[in-house]
Amino acid sequence: MTRVYINSLSILAPGLMGLAQAIPILQGKGDWQPEAMDKLVPGMLPANERRRTTALIRLALMVGQDALPESDAASHLATVFASSEGDLEITDKICRALLQEDRPVSPTQFHNSVHNAAAGYWAIAARSQQPSVSLSAGDASFATGLLEAVSQVMLEGEPVLLLAYDLPAPPLLQAAHHIDYPFATAMLLARQPTGHSLAGIELGVNHQPVPLSTCQNRSLEQLRRGNPIATSLPLIEAIVATESASVVLPYLDQQSITVQVWH
């Protein structure tokens, strides 16, 4: 498989608010602590539209915004959005509304309930008319999103921004899909490296069971197990490390994806 380059990276989670704060922990120089997250205010989105967003949409936009330091870069990028369940807070509100006598479903809640709502707000904020894919694959959502983004880069030859994100569900839905912590990551992938590239990667699908990678920093294991998108943490550790490594991520139907990371 042709090598694809990680030209930018961002991460948002409790105690990991941006790559600068996260790198010492990702490199094993300190233990992860689940500190409260700062309020997320994606400045790329105008205030009127931002008021209509949900916590999940703001998480997605914020991590994508942080991965793109150049203010005009977003409008030129194809995107892949990945979330295991989408906006469960909105799902909960709509289900509660439907149980009421008049079924008062808010139009704003309804349009925020679709799985590509975050992508729609991104297109508004970035003034982008580029292609976008929004997908869900349960606990395999990050690996599926990564495979989709890498495939697009290889086929089209243009950079692609991958945004992957999940939030804990409201209490009644936590029983169906338990998520302990907020987590999001964004990666800008391209065929050509830049002066700021973090690593090159090559992907392969394992059709037979292979042991999955765990975090090198053992304190991050609680987070990796506590959010489907946080299964990306061993890969993120390898990207910010100084030595090449091989990482195995969970995929669909007992399969896995091996990511070879080159420095």
C-alpha cells in the first residue's frame, strides 16, 4: 500500500486539551488525569449558527479547527466524519418529546439528529463545497473512518481531513452503549509530506484475529477503553513518538487494521 502522511493532528479529551498539552502524556512523560474539559467554542462557526449546535457538534468542529492552523485551509479539504453512535443527546431529547402528548419535536433538534449534522455545520463554517462522508461503525468507527480517509487520499491524490468524535450518552442510553469520557481526534492525511508532517502510515486489514494494541502509557488505558474513538490512542502515541511502530486497531466482524507508522 502507498504511504500516506499525517500532516497535522489534534486531540480533545479530559486532560488532553490539544496536542501541545497531550504530547508529554502521549510520550509517557506523565500520567493521564481526567480533568474537566474547557468550554468548547469553535470560533470558525459564526455565533448565530453556533447557538444551534450541540455539544457533539462543537466537539467535532473544535477538534477539526485545532488540526488546521491555517484559517483558509478548511474550505479546500474533503472530510470524513466518524462517530460510533452520533448525537445521543439529541436522540434522547427526541425520544422524550415523542412520549409527550403533543410530540413537540424541535425543528432544530430534528435537523441536528441526522448523522451528517456536524459535517453540515463544518461546511457552513469552512465555506466548503468539497466532498464529505459521515459514517458510523460502532466500536470500529475510528478504524473505518481512517480506512475511508486513506482510501480517498490514495484514489483522489488530494488531502483529506478525518474527524472522529464521541460523547457519553444520557443515562437511559448509556445502558445500550456505555461511553465514559468525551474524546475526539482529527488528522490531516495527504499523499505528500510537508515540513510539519508527523509521520507516514501504511494500512492493512487483518482477516484473522490479531491481538489489538494497547496504550504504551498505561494510564491512558482507562480512556482507550472508555470511548470507541479513543481506540485511536495507540496510533496517536505512535504518531508523536520518535521511532517507527506497528499498531493494530479494532475493525469490523472480528477483523482488525494494522497501521505501520514510519518516522
